[in-house]
Amino acid sequence: MSELPRIYLARHGETAWTISRQHTGRTDLPLTDGGRQEAEHVRERLADRCQGWDYCPMPEHVFSSPLKRAKETCEIATRSQQIELWDDLMEWDYGDYEGLKTCDILKTNPGWNIFKDGSPGGESIADVEARADRVVARLREISEPEAFVFSHGHFLRVVMARWLKQPVSSGAFFVLSTAAVVVLGYEHNLDEPCIRF
């Protein structure tokens, strides 16, 4: 295991609105059957980190958004009894765009991009940046070898950007499918944050 901490980020599994491609911010949807299967695949991917070990410990820190889709993914993937629900990990509040598809938003707001425009009636870029920065600051304090974080697509993309000390707009360069797993870490030392894989 690396001496430098690794943070495993996981997006929640499939929901009815990820299938229909509707923006799902604070609407508290459960996983579909397919989403529960995806959560089992997350479990397998997290177990892969222990290949060749006699024992695969659960990290001390297992964080999840309190929204059902993330929490259920976390419960299935970790089977942990020590999940810390963290409001800062909730998805972007889409406000007026909640439940809408990007193609429909673009009909009335051409050129709109969540990472540069925010969401009317919901969270601004500054709001989401502040939340992501709180998450990153807390994750940087972790000295244990690993931590797991279960959250949502757009918000995790912002966390990735801010981990790399980049603006929120850089979140547009990362794409996370449902049940995607990304590992944040460091290259040579704690002053060199990176995306490991």
C-alpha cells in the first residue's frame, strides 16, 4: 500500500432519472435494480485494491451523501456499519433545472454549462466551490492510508477539480458514469495532489 493516502471516490448507481437523463439534484430517488447491481460492481472494484493481501481492511473513513442513491450505493459497496453521512457531499442543487434534461435546458438557455453558469434558483458556482473546498480540506487532513467517499456525478467532478487546485469550470473535463470509481492521491508528497486512476 502507498504511504500516501488514497481517496476512493464513487458515484452512486443508476436511478430512474439517470436512465432518463434528468438532472437529479436534491430529489431523493432510490437506486433501480440495475443501480444495486452497479453498487455490487463498485464493491468488487474496491476489493481489487487488496489483491495479494491476506486481509482487506475497511478504511476508517467511509463518507456518503445522505441522499438515498449515494447512501444505498455506499451500504451495498462497503457493507460498513461506520458510514458517516455528510451533507456537503450532496449533489449540486439544480434549482429551476431540477428534473430537466440538458437538451431541454439548452432550448431556453443556449450555451448553458453547469460548470461555468451554475443553476438558476439553485446553487451558484461560488456555493458549490465552497462546499467542494470544505470536502477537499477535510480529505487532505486524513492521514490513514485510505478513505471512501460516495457522492454524485457533478459534485464529484467539482471535487476532482478542486483537489487539483483548478477552478470549478475544470469539472467539465471529467465525466463519471454511474458507479464510476476514481482514486485521488498524491504523486511524490502531500504538495502534489493528483488523480491516480
